[in-house]
Amino acid sequence: MPDRAKAEQLYQRARSEMTVGGLKEDALRYLNAAIEADPTFADAYDARSNIYATMGRADDSLADIKKCAELKSTHGENTRDNTIGGLPPELDNILKRHGF
């Protein structure tokens, strides 16, 4: 059973890691744990996609953006929050071509 409270706590820790020093690996670890705690937590996928993008992991980033969009469309939410950081222009252009 998904644990949204735990997932949100881990998500906030990831945001803190990125805000204070850009510790991508630590933030990624917290986001992975948040997704494990609640696989339906779209914002965690969104945030993780941004970290993957900054690490040059475009395929992983795109997969998470698709998952985020799928989850948010199920709940009628906006599909592009970009909660942690921005996407590199080349990845943003790819996403636009795919309708994101």
C-alpha cells in the first residue's frame, strides 16, 4: 500500500539536497525511495526526471516524464511542473516534439 506521507517527506529531503548544494546523488537516492514508498507520486518522477536530465541521462529522464504525465493525467493535474531545476534546452525540445 502506498505511503504518501513517507514519500512526501523523502521528496522534501531531495528538494533540500538540490537547494543547498546540488547534491544530485543524494537527491536521487531520496527520490528513488519516495517512488518506492509511493509509486503513484507523480511529483517525485517529475523531480527525478530533472536530475536525470542534468546528469545527461536523457532516456531515464524521458521515461520519468512519461510516467509523471501518465500519473497526472489520471488525476487531471498539470503534466509539466519541473519541480527541481530546469531541463536542458535539447531535452526540452525533444519533449515538445513528443507532446509534453
